[in-house]
Amino acid sequence: MLIIKNGLIHDLENKKPYQADILIDQGIIKSIGSDFSKNIDSYNAEGCNIYPGLVDAHSHLGVSGTGIGFEGSDYNEINDINSPQMRAIDSVNPFDPALKVAAKAGVTTVATGPGSANSLGGTWLAMKTVGICVDDMVVKDPIAMKCAFGENPKRVYQDKGNSARMSTAAHLREMLFKANEYLEKKKRAKGDISKEPTFDIKLESLIPLMEKKIPLKAHAHQANDILTAIRIAKEFDLKLTLEHVTEGHLIADELAKYDYPLAVGPTFTAASKFELRNKSWLTAGLLSKKGCQVSLISDHPFSLQEYLPIYASLAIKDGMDRYEALKAITINPAKHIGCDKRVGSIKKGKDADIIVHEGDIFDISSNIKAVFINGEIVK
């Protein structure tokens, strides 16, 4: 057991911070209060702010590794535009040095997986940023099925039957139609192997999506791509999360009509391609004020994982509410990736992922004093 005592707790369950102690047992928050036994080991956080571990809803940490060139990257299958059978867990390298950097910066849980080269890229997972075996690091697998719209699939597959946005959408629709048909045949077979459709690993991989057990995780920067993702999700009655949402501020009223979770970013980059020309730090705040659930993301390594609080600070500078910005790097991304029962806030029964900060988390000159992941100190 361990007590983190005397800190000012920002638990993300209550808007106002409060002074209390946190009792940790076997990696779980057992209680929040005071008057715990004096015989328990303690960590003195006097004068510090205590926050939940940061959560990134969209990263390629561990699958797009540190280093340059082909061998450093395992996050895109570029031989087949539709690759739903790919699983992030088979590419994650726990020894990527970027994981340690993220953990020491207080980023304790990340969603990671295939990139945006494919119309369908495969399943993502959520994992902690400490460990030597990815199977033991997993918080949830799978969390989503990745798909992509816009420039990337067009560029990668322009000589392989995909040179326009409508081509990308058509490839996706074809797979979803086939998956629906495959699933219906399996249901009609009622377990009779002789009546089952011929096994197809791609279509089998799409069943959790079609059954709404996981969402479609849609890479979409431009407003028209965002709306195409919504159109297709509605056509096939799918759960959906929207990723990047670069031009979301241009259609904020439209997005406010839906309850799709929005992962905004990376914004701390150059507008390196045409579809990023309207990139703005205003986006997250405008969408948040419209009532949307907004997460701020790094898209590591395209912007660095460890600077999540800085991205939130820049969003605050351009009008985002401070508390909403804190939610956007903690509880909102935890909800976005379906892991909020375990991470994203400081609450009895949740994982003991905790940051002890010497000052305000949004103050770039302030230092992290300690980071706990699963109740174990990593810094």
C-alpha cells in the first residue's frame, strides 16, 4: 500500500480541486480522504498539484518507432488499401525510447495503431506507457477499427485504383457491404459449419465494427471528409469517432448535432499538406463551446507525445476553457477510447495513474515531481 498525501487534487470528477490523500493498493486507487493508517508508506506531495495521468486518444507510439527510414516504421500496410485484419498489438515495440519519455512526462495511457495510408487500416489498442511485453501493457484491445479519408489514401494508392476521395469512400463502402453480408450469413447458419460462409479474415475482422462493439476511427482533416465519415457511419449504423478534425471549426454547428467524440490535432505542426491549410488552435475551443466532447491529441510522432499539456495551453490561449482543456488531455480521451472506467480521472477503483506537479500543469516552466503508473513510481 502507498499513500500520496498533502497534495491539491484535480480529480476530473469534480471541477474544483481539493486537499486530500490518495490510498493506493495493488495499483488501484482504494480510497481518497484522510486519517489513513500512519504505518503505510507515503509520498509527500505537499505544495503540489495532483492530476490524473494524461491520456492520448490518437498516437502511433510504439508502432512508428524512434528512428528514420523503413525499419523505424511499422504502422502502415501499404500493399493493400483494405487491411482490416491488421492488429496494432503485432507491431508495438515496448522498447521504443519514446515510451519512457512519454511516461516520465505524465502520459500514462495512449491509443496507438495503424496510420492513415489505407481506407481500412486495422484495429487499434489502448496501452500503458510502461512495460516490456505489450500483452501486459494493454488496457483494452481492440478499441477501434481505423479508416482514413482525404489525401493520404489518395497519395499512397493513386496508382492502385484510388485517385479521388470518392474512390476511397467506395473502397470502404464495398468492404462494409461485404462484411454485412458475411455477418448475416453467419447468423443464418446458427453455428452449422456446413452453412457458414467461407472464412475471410478481412470480413471476420470487421464483425466487431458491424456489431457496434467498437467504433470506426475515422482519419478526416477536411470538412468534406469529416462529413463523408459521418455519412458512411449513418448508412451502416456504425459507432464513430472522428480523428484530427482539422476543419471542424468550419462545420462546428453541424458537428454539434451529433455526439461523435472528436480528437483534435496534431496542431503543433506545419501545414505540410493541402488539407491542413485551415489548421488553427481555435478549433478545440470552438467545438468544446458547442458542447462537443473534445480531446487534444499528439498523433505522435508527428507532434511529440510529451507535450500534451503545452498543446492544451495553446488551445487555452486561443479561447478554450481551462477546465475543458484539462479534460481534453485526461477524461475526454479516456472516454474517446472506451477506457474511462480505468483511466482519465482520480477515482476510487480506477488505476493509480497519477502526476504530482510542482506547479500548474499548463505552466511550461513548472516541473513534474513524480509520475505513478499502476501505483508504481516511474519518475
